[in-house]
Amino acid sequence: MNSLLVYCRPGYEADTANELTALSTQFEVYGYPEFKSEQGYILFHFYQPGDADRLGGRLAVSETIFPRQIVVVTAHLEGLDKTNRAGPVLDAISQADTDEWKNTLLFVEHADTEDGKALAKFCKKFIVPLRQGLRKQNALTFKERNDGRGLHVFFTDYDNCYVGHSYPDCRSPFVNGICRLKFPPRAPSRSTLKLEEAILNMLDEEERSTIFREGARAVDLGACPGGWTYQLVIREMSVEAIDNGAIDDHLMATGLVDHYTADGFTYKPKYGRVDLLVCDMIERPDRVAVLMSEWLDKGWADHAIFNLKLPMKKRYDTVATALGEIHARLGKKASDYRIKVRHLYHDRDEVTVTAIKA
């Protein structure tokens, strides 16, 4: 096959397809998407032989918006015999192997749908004999590591699967491309997981230690009841929490939060500037994009992490327009920032943007 298998949130197949179409054009490789709504993945087929592998080795999941995982497909196995599913999978992997890469990881996965979740136990069981078989034929290292090629077996049902691989600098490290986090019992809302996932997966270690340090100052626009403020407080940051609603009593008791009942679109930082601006307001994405640009352009915040709420249709276009607005308003200053956009697992109809000053 000459295709990429791209996992995504169910319902976001068209947006993922639009993004892959745009990205493939940027890389000067061309193809077309294939998908059904709500299936939780798309296939992107290429016209020129080898283009799937070339793009799969250059396109990092972390630098995309909607994809959760990107796999270079090497085989589509249908009608697997229930008494010997592993045999054809092992053969398919063997036929696609090369001397250029060592296979160092194995993923047996499924879509993030109700039908896909029904396969979860089966996938966990299937990986054991498959791993053993691969090691017997020297197709998988005995110690799994992140520096080699990853093998993926993606079941669409019990009898059909796609087989493929991913590259170390391009793949998501998570099974099914999903970063699952445990909800902190002290957090006042589940929205806290959105910011935690962004901190862990959209920033590097140096950025995390530089920005989220004890004594740093932050503003949280639309803070109520304090889900995002919680992530700042547990890192010993001082927070100006802006919302007309109430902030969680436990957060207020820390002494690190100053609550102001003010309009997030007109508020200015009390001491002229802060290290970090965060925002999860339920507002039109274009309004939020303009507001974030203003804070960065005027130097009121060094860095920003914010969400853009998305419409039901043309979500990729909406994100592209908002990003264009940010770059246009920042002008030459835009090059001073590392701007990333991700549709995180804990996001719903929104994307998270990080604008980190170099």
C-alpha cells in the first residue's frame, strides 16, 4: 500500500483529511483522503510510489493539529482466521521489513469509538503472542525503546486490520495516540486536564522549567471555577484569576490567587506584565485570537496558552484563519514565538494553542 493511516477524534475525520491535504501539498506530495464519518481515523492515499513512507518519516504528529497518530500502512489484512490471526500479521510485517531500521516498539490499537473500545481487551491479549512471534523471527528488539521504528497493528474489527509502522521523531508515544491523565481530586473542574496535557505534551522540558516556576506570575482569563488556575497554583505560580463567577475556595485559600470580577476582554495585568497568559473562555475563536495577539504584541505576557472554540463545520479552516490573524497582528514579532496548535485528547470542540517566546 501507499497510504497513511491517521487516527483522530470521531467526528473530526473531515477536518483531519483537510489538514492532511494541505500538509501533503506543502511537502510536495499529493494524494487524496478516504474516510467515513465517526470512524475515528482516515486513510490518505498517495499517487506516487513511496510518498506515504517519505511523508510518514517527515511529518511529526506533534506538529499537526488534528491527527493523534500517523502510521505508514504496509498491509491491509481482511477476513483473518480466528484460529490464527497472528500468522498473517507476522508475514505482513516480515515482508515490509528493511535493514535500514530496527523495530523497537509494538502497538496493537483500535479507533477511539464505541466499536473500537469493544476491541480493547482483545488488542491487549493479542499483543502478547504477536510480540513473542516477532522476537522469534528477530523482527522486534527484546527491549522496547523509542529510538527505532514502531510497528502498528490497527484493528477495525476482530477480523480486519491495518499493519504499518511509524518513525521515532514523528509518532505519538501513546497507545492509540491518546494521552490519558488522572483527574486530580482537588481540581475544581475537568477542564484542568486540558491545560495539564498541553503543559506535558506541547512544551519541552526547558520551556516547562522556565515558565512554570515558583514565583512566576500568570493571568487566567475566564478562570471560573479554577480548573486552569489549579495547574498554575500546584506549580507555585501567582495567579490573577479573571471571571465574574466564583473561584474554588481551596484555590483562594492557597494565598496564590487574586480574584478579579472583570471582563476578560478589557482586563490588563495589575503589575504591567506577567510571565504567562492562559485563557479558556467560551468565545468566538476570532475574538480570542485577537485578544491573545494583543497581550503578546504589547508585552503584557511573555507566553500564552489558550483554547479556540470551534464551530460544527469547517473547523480546520477556522483554525487556519485564527492562526493567520495571530501572525498578521504580531507581524515580525511572530518569529519570536514557537506557536503550536493541537486538538488534544482532553479537548472537545476546541483546539489548544501554545505561543512560547524563544
